[in-house]
Amino acid sequence: MSSTEAGSPAPGIRVVIVDDHAIFRSGLKADLDPDIIVAGEAGTVEGAVAVIAAVRPDVVLLDVHLPGGLGGGGREVLAGSAPLLGSTRFLALSVSDAAEDVVSVIRAGARGYVTKTISGAQISDAVRRVAGGDAVFSPRLAGFVLDAFGTAPADIADDELDRLSARELEVMRLIARGYSYKEVAKELFISIKTVETHVSAVLRKLQLSSRHELTRWAAERRLL
Amino acid sequence: MTTAVSRPPLVRGSDRVIAGVCSGLARHLGWPLRLVRIGMVVAALAGGAGVAFYAWLWIMVPTADESAKRDSRRPASPIAPAVSAPFAASTAGTYGPGPYAGSPSESPTPCAAAAAGTAAPEAAAAPAGSVPAGAWRNRVTGMRYGKEILLGAGLLLAAGILIARLLGVDVPLGTLIPVAAILGGAAIAWMQLDETRRAGLVDKTKADQAGGWARLAAGLALVVAGVLVMVSGSGSWEQTWLALLSSVAVLGGVALVLLPWGLKFWRDLETERAGRVRATERAEIAAHLHDSVLQTLALIQRRAGNESDVVRLARAQERELRGWLYRDPGKESGQLSEGIKAAAAEVEDTLGHAVEVVTVGDCPMSERHEALVQAAREAMLNAARHGGGAVSVYLEVTDGWAEVFVKDRGPGFDPDAVPADRLGVRESVIGRMNRHGGTATISSSPDGTEVRLRLPLSAAPAGAGNSNGEVRL
């Protein structure tokens, strides 16, 4: 609601925090690393769309469940900020780990999904990663991806959007097992940059795949 | 009416030819269904007594669905006061489902409960909905039974007349046919009424409604035709038309007066019902939150000084609440993923250390999976005890394998340096997996330790040669 413009174009990453709990917003603000500047806050769908349009931050930390609007929560904020999706990136943040919430907000355009229980350092890390154009996958999100796309590698005949390649599957499996990107890179003898490329590719598939199973799967599987 | 203690309640069954009266009666009395049906037909032939009896039961006896609905509705208001009365919550849920026992014993209960709801100031959840509910129900029960008794008496009278006619002079067919038409029409219309009452539970589609209206119209036409033929038999056509016109005019007038009243009544009923459903839901949620979240918050306040206790309580409560909010009641239990999650929850509770579980795929639990869960539990315990940071658990079930990975971010250890007398890793994890035809792999580095358990789904002796060189122990 309040948009406190943080002045000059600082070298740090400018973020907007969208969450309906003021306590959580202030706690998160205190937890974030100093190079991340909170340029605005919002607690409702309308407020978020307005603040994001006014502030044009690098990253929006977006709660999935928000009051206001038509009841669509974070998804609605993403839809309302669609023209900005090129320059502003969204990191979804939620206490819910229901598959439906996670998958729908990713498919609406968020670049990653983390649960609210992770530490300030981890969130700061995720913000930097998303600001750099990469995707942020939590172990749980990786688990959802594996469950939705299946654990068998792609056939050449398959539509490439509907299946994960063998390498992408390996990366997803390691993330689901709790590996950080660095650990994944070490385990597979590839660079971190390559890991990020694979993860971004999986995100793209998750967002663009039209296979009907994905939606049905998410709707059916209401819990983790 | 029929309150025999040891008998099943008298309700109309779903196994029905006309309205399920015979099947309900048979179940209630414990007689064979065929016998009851034949008896009813015989009684119907004996001067129509059976017909009258059948009609009377049809009107007075509810269907099984209606009876269940009535019983299930009863806890609606009693739950609300339970919100304010701390430990009555669990008993309130079981309140109520007695046998269907007529109106007098039923109506005072919700009234009293509603009164209790208003008396307790904290029970703000429901009083607005439940007070009119009780009063309204009271009024309606009195009215409804009066009407039905009247109908029953009328039908008995009709049966009596029928018997007298059959015993007396032989009645001309010209009178019997219209009477039969009237009775048939009425029966069709009543069956329709029965249907709509039952369909009121489920949202009925337009098509059903159209069919229902057609049936109602057919019944009405039959009755009107019967009455017309009867009346026209006794007088001239002109008189008949006049009578018809005047009765239509009177009916129209009555309908005009009653229609807004009926509509209002119907709307009141709908809002009241919706309000009661909301109140029930709210009371249920409040009762659950009270038993779980509020209790935990109270505990947390008392243990505020002890950080690990607070974390443990918060984690346990979070898990419980998540389970309650998101669990799919249709999902069958006894799955492998459930077992792993339960083991993780146990470790969290005992050691106060976060354990994150991610599962992909699932399968029903078998005896061998029990071993996998036990080994995983042991690995989680070790990870939580010796490793730092969160413990990650990943379960993947594919067509041929079930695999569990347990990873911690501790300083790591050298598996070779574990003394031979330490049973934890060697026996509980590796030995157990090998005995059940699986494998266990431990890899440790300064970044953390990962235990990998792998179990083929079929009981093939895959683990005979065990550990296929991967086990570094």
C-alpha cells in the first residue's frame, strides 16, 4: 500500500514485497541482505499492481494468497503486471505447499517458488538469482515437476515441451534431494551456469507445456 | 409412531416398486419382502384397504435419505455452543443420530441448544442463525403433521366409501373410472412431490425438472379429468362449465393471495438453511482450531524461554494443521509416502530438527517397505543428530524401485571410521536394507552426508550379493 521510493538508482536490487501480513513484511525486510533494497510494499492485489507499476522493481516477492481483487491472489497480481514481466521478475513466496498453488503461480509467470520458512540468507540468494534471470526451484517444486512430467526421460518423438530431457531429470532429482545449485554442478561435473540453464529450461517447459495432464495433475493433487 | 427399540427405524427403502413402503415395512418388521408385498396386494384387493394403508404410510413415513438428513442436521446448533465450552467439542460431534421418532421429541432439542447458544456470549459464531432455526422448525413440524394427518384421514374416508360401494349395490363403471383416474393422478403427483423432496439434496438439473413438471401436469390433468367426468355425470354440461369456471376463478384467487407468501416462505427457508450450513462449518473449524492451534499457542507462551521446545511445538502444529487443511479425504492411507512422512514427523518431534520430505510417485505399503521406512527413519535420526542444517528426504517410487535419499548439511564423517560396535548405521540401515533385498549407500563429504536407500518393488533376491561395491563402509 505504501510506496516508499528508495531514492536514487542504487546498485542494489530493488524489490517490492507483496504480502498481506505486516508482521511478515517487516520481518522479511529485516532479514534481507543489505544489498537488497525494499522499494515498496503492498498488502492487497490492487495495491500490489499499483505499487509494482509505479516502482518498477527488479524483483517482486509475491505471496500466493492475497486479499482483494477477484480472489485470484498472486496469480491476479501477475496477470495485472503482465506488461512488466520482461523487466520485473516475480518470486512466489508462500506458506502453502499445495501443488495447485505452486504450479498455477509458476504458470502465471513467476520465476521461482520458495516457502516462507526458509532463512533470510536463502531468500536473499533466491532474490539475486531471480534478478539475474534464473529460476529458483525449491526441493518441493522440483518434486512437483518430477511428479507432473514423469520420471522417464524424453523420447525423441515426444513433443519437447511435454517431457524433460535426461539431463534435466538428473538436475531436478538432485534439487529434490536437497542439493544446492553448486552441489548439483559438482555432482554432475558441470558448471553452475549450465545447471541454471537446465533449470530455466525446465521452468519454461513448466510454464509453456500445454499438456492437459499437468493441469489435471495439479488439480487432483491437492497436497504436496 | 413406530419406536420399537430393537427394530430398525421405519423408513421407506430405496428398493421400491412405487414408493418403497413395502421394503421399508419388511425391514422394520423383519418379515420377508415378498410376503409383505403380496399381503399389501391382497389387502388392496380386499375393498381397497391396502391402498389406503399404503397411501397413509407413504405420506407419513420418510425415506431413508430424508431420515438421515434430518438426523444429520440435528448437530447443527448443538455444535455452536461447544465453541465456548472447551472440552465439549469432541462430544458435540456425536450428538444426535437417534432413530427417527416423530416430531414431539425432536423439536425441543435444537431449541434448547439454540437458547444455550445465545446464553453464552462467546458463542458469537452461530446464535443469529440458530435461534430462528429452532423456532421455525417447531412451527413447521406442528403444521406439517397436522396436514398429513388430515390427508391420511381423508384417504381413509375415501377407502371407507369405496368399501361401502363394493359391498352395497354394484357401482356403475361410469363412477369407478373417474375415481380411479383421480386416485391415479393424485398418486403420480405425489410421487413427483416425493422426487423433488429427495432431489432437493442434490442440485437437480433442468432436464429433471422438466420431466418432473410433465409428471405433475399429467397427474393434475388426470385428476381434473376425473373430477370433470364425475361432475358432468350428475348434471348438464352448462352447469359443469359454470362450476369449472368458478372453481378456476376461486383457485386463481387463492393462488394470487398465497403465491407471494409461499415465495417468501421458500426464500426464508433457503437463507436459513444456508446460514445453518455456514454456522456448522464455522463451528467445526472453530472446534478444531481450539483443540489444536490455540492449545499449542498456549503451550508456546508458557515455554517461551526454551527455544527448541518452541520450534518443536510450532513444527508439530504446522504439520498437523497442514494435514487437516490439505489432506484429501478420498486418498487412501497406508501408502509408502505416508509412512516416510510419519517417520519424518517422529524424528522432528523427538529431536526438534526440521525434516523436509519430498515425494514423487507412490505405492501401497508392504512388509518390505516397512523395513525401508525403518531404515529411512534411522538415517533421518542420524542426520538430525549429527548433521547441521535442515534434513532433506526425497522418496521416489518408479515401476521397479523405491528409493529414499536422506541428506544433511553437517560436517560429514568417515564411514570407515565408525566403530564396529556402533549398531546405528551398520545394522539398522545397511543390514536391514540388505536383508530385504535392497541396498544402502552412504556418501559423506565436508558439505554433508547423504544416505541412499534403494529397494526393488518385487521381492526378487536382488540384494543377495549386496551393496554392489557402492557401499563405502
